[in-house]
Amino acid sequence: SSGINAEYGVEWNSEVNLAVTGSWDKQVKLWDARARECVHTSEHPDRVYTMGQVDEILVVGTGGRRVLVWDIRNMKQEAQRKESALKFMTRCIRCFPNKQGYVLSSCEGRVAVEYLDPSPAVQSKKYAFKCHRIKDEGIETIYPVNTIAFHQRYNTFATGGCDGFVNIWDSANKKRLCQLRKMPTSIASLCFNQDGSMLAIASSYTFELGDMEHPPDQIYIRNMTDIETRPKNM
């Protein structure tokens, strides 16, 4: 083995002005981009599959369905260590812009909404739901949920799956706000702009069915309306 490991997450944290990377080598590293050097390394219990961050909060999803919550200002010890509420491999984690919690998706067509406050009253609000599943003639096909993106103003979020669909969710009211038209192939990544008026959608085959002919990689920029992204009670 050459020891080469996949980089599975790259984030920029403006709280400390450092780049954050996570890898299959079980490490999360903080990088000073100006000095071009690693300034801290944190060991994790398994391969790093995904990271989500907002301000000082960094949430890392690893193999073994583990979730570690860090304060990026003090990386000597994780603030929380949890087990995913979902039974299958974690695909994506993204933090609520209001810093109250995070959303986690799995390869088995499910999403979990989790909260950071450990009090029983707050923990009672967490839940999980099925999505990105298609029924045809009584047979249900379940697709991985590859990506999550938050609307910065409304705390609603989009999910993208290997079914080629993007769904917009209102987590507070546990409702789907809308489903966008189907893309040519799997949704590999999503990102809202700062005011939530546009959504970038990366349509790219993720090899869930192995090596096969597939549509070319494409990035779509879609204008979003308040009807599609705003919670019903606002």
C-alpha cells in the first residue's frame, strides 16, 4: 500500500481563519492557508466521511456511525461523542445556521435531525425520516442521500440523492416544502448562496451502480423563491 487516503471533507472556518480537512486516515487537520502549513491534527476513531461546521462548531461523521462534535477553538478534546441515529453509513452532515444542531444523512434514504443541547427537553425534539425513495409497481427503490445544504435565512434545508431529485425541507414543521425537477443523474453536491436566492446543484454520477455509461457531470444554478424555501409559519 502506498498509504494514499481520500480527502473526504474540506471546509473554511472564518471563526479561526483556518481550512479544515478530514480524511480516511482518521485525521482532521487545521491548516493555515497563508503559511501553507498544518497547525493541528486531531485523531478520530475511524475514517472521516463528512464534516459540517458553523462558527466555532465542527461536527465530524466517521465510519462506525460515530459523530464527534468539536469546539474548533479547542481541539484537544471533543465536546460530544455520539452514535448516529441512522443504522447505515453516514453520507453527509451539515449544521443549522442557528447553531442549535445538525442534519445527518445516510446511504439508506434517511435523514436525521439532531440537537446539540443535551437536556432531555431538547433531545426529545430530534427525529429521523425517510426520503429519496421511489415506488414503482409495488417495489420501493431506496437511494443514498449524498448531500445537504442549509438556507442561511430560514434554517430550511435541501437534500440531494442518487435518485436525481432535490427536496427542500422545513425541519421545524417536519414538512417537505417542494421537490425540484429531476436531474440527469445523481445529485453529488448542493450549496445555497448567502441570501438563499440561488441553489447550485452538482449533477454527477456517484458510481452507486458501479462503472457504467452515465450522463456528463453538470452544475446547474437555480433561482429559488420564498415559496420553495420559506417555512409555512413565517
